[in-house]
Amino acid sequence: MRVHDWDRRLYEALREALKRPFVWGEHDCATWAFDLRAALQGAASPADLWRGRYRTALGGARILRKLGWESLEAGGRDLMGDPLEDVRLAHRGDLVLSGAPEAFGVVIGSEVACIGVKGLEFTPLKDARLAWRT
């Protein structure tokens, strides 16, 4: 369940993400998306499981395996359960997993915001593979 001011928190997270550079294990797609999900719910972030434990894409893949996940999708399913039947059912603030390259992001309307190597990036929601409610 979301906190009462979740929409303000979402806006602030997007604004702050615009200012921060991409950093593996600190400000990357999974760390940002799960921190944001936690903020919208007023909960602890599961990103604490991997935060600061890798500095490269290869290191991130190693951490996934150490956590028992063969992919970001497996991690998403483990942390959030079964995804929605159709990504078109996702609402603003819900988490999604996009395809190539695989990345977590948050729905902000008809688009998804995610942290990429160039910073905050936007892709069409219709291009997301999976979605979970927050």
C-alpha cells in the first residue's frame, strides 16, 4: 500500500534522478527503482541487499547470482511476486521491467522512467515486458 504523499515522493525522486549520474551499485536501474518503490510504500528498500556491492555490470551479474537470481526478472519475481497479466494495466508509480537492455523502471504515465548509463531515461510503457503494482 502506498503512503498518502506517494505522488510527491515520485515527483521528487524523478527530479533528484535528473541531477545524479549513473553509478553501478549506487544509482542504477534496480537500486533506484527499488528505493523508489520503498519510498512510495514507506517501507525498507530491498536494494540494501546489493547496494554498494558492485561497481560494474559484471559485478552486478555476480551479485544477482549470489542472491540466487539468474536475471533481473527472477529478482523482481522473488521480491515482488507475480507480475500483472498485462503491462498495459500498470499505473503511475508501478515498477516495470523493460526488455533490451533489461532494466527496472517506474511508470510515469504512458512512459517509463529508468536509470541508464546516461542518467534518467524514458521509454514507452508499451515496450515494457513485465509490471508489478507498488
